[in-house]
Amino acid sequence: MSDEFQYDIAAVATELRIRPEILKKLLESFSNTLSEKIIQLDMLVPVNDTDKIRAIMHEVKGTGGNLRLTKVYETADTMHVAVKAEEPQNKILNLFEEFKEASNLFIEHIKHS
Amino acid sequence: MWKILVVEDNIENQMLLVEILRDHANCDTASNGKEAIERYNESLKEKPYDLILLDVEMPEIGGLELLRRIRQSEEAADIPLGEGVSIIMVTAHKKPFLDAFYQGCNDYIIKPIDADKLIQKIEKKLGPANN
């Protein structure tokens, strides 16, 4: 996975028909939400609490996709599908690591922007 | 301007929808089913909503249940079938869900939201917004 976070606020704002300053606020808000969700998932994934994991991944996937955070969306979607299909625990753990990596790149980018 | 109720428990998605519609609609928001029913009932006393954008997956009262309750309430108020408020379901599920149509939803849009498509779908139901 690339270790660079790439995102064009102006292009996404145009695509979404929203003001760039509002998109920036939405990204900051989602960055905080995502940090909280990762803390929750860090507790839920090892004990395989599938209902709660599925609900969180569904929400994150929806918002990540809406904000055009491609890697966050894709890794959340893959993990969501795997949890729904009751894939083995070791696979879910690996997918969770990929999701965290994608999310942390975004979170760090927001922190430093 | 259209009068729209945005029902969405996720704050970022809620803000995004309101922002996309800012030049077209006066939006009220509700973060859960209970709030949505309150707003909907209040609106009936003044100016009813032209349309409700309804998230499917919400805690406690989910979108489908809320849809059912709104249609039941219209039936109780003798609003003829098909003349109630237009409801567009917003979902991250990839497949269309027939249950929502059986319960009386008018259309649906899949997340990630496509702003142009969303506005087109609303225009199809309500006609152009008079700004």
C-alpha cells in the first residue's frame, strides 16, 4: 500500500458540489470519528464481535465513500464484506490492519494540514 | 426552494447532504427515527415536507421501520396512496432492496453519494427548485 495520502480538496468539492471550506470541516470531523472507531474496533476485532464490527464498518464505508477517501472506503468495504461472510478470524485481523493503515494515513494528514 | 427532511444518524453524512442541497432546499435534519417522526408530525401543522431523504441503517428505529410508520400515519390521515410525502432512501447497501418499495419508498440512492444524481432524482419527483 502506498504510504502517501493523496487527496485533492478542490476537485472533490467540485465533484460533490460543496464548498471547499465545508469539505475541510467534514474531513476534520470524520478524522476524529475514525480515530474513535479504530479504538472501538481494536477491542471488538480480537473478540470477534461481528454485529458491532459490521455496523461500524458499514458506517465508515458510507462516510469514507461519500468523502471520496478511496483507500479508507475500499479497505472498509473489503473488511465489511469479509465480516458479513463470516470469514476466518485471522483474515479479518489482516484486513483490519490494512484498514487501520489506510485510516491512519488520512488521520495523520489531517493532523498536519 | 424544496422543503426537505434529512434523516441520517451520521453527522458527516448529514452535513454533506444539507450542503449539497443548499442552493435547492431548506433542509431540516433528524439524527434518529424518534426525532424524524417529531419533525414530520410538526411539519404537518405548518408546511409539510416535499421530500424525506432517509438513511436505511440507523440505531433503534431503522429507516425501513420509519418509512412504514410514516406511510401508516398518512393512511390514518386519509392521505391517498401515492400522494404522501416523497421518500428517497439513502443506503450503502449495494443491491436495491425490494422491501423498501413494498413499504412505500419512492426511490433510493446508493452511497457514495453522487451529488448530480441526487439532485436529478429529487427534481424528477418535485420538479425544479424555485430559488
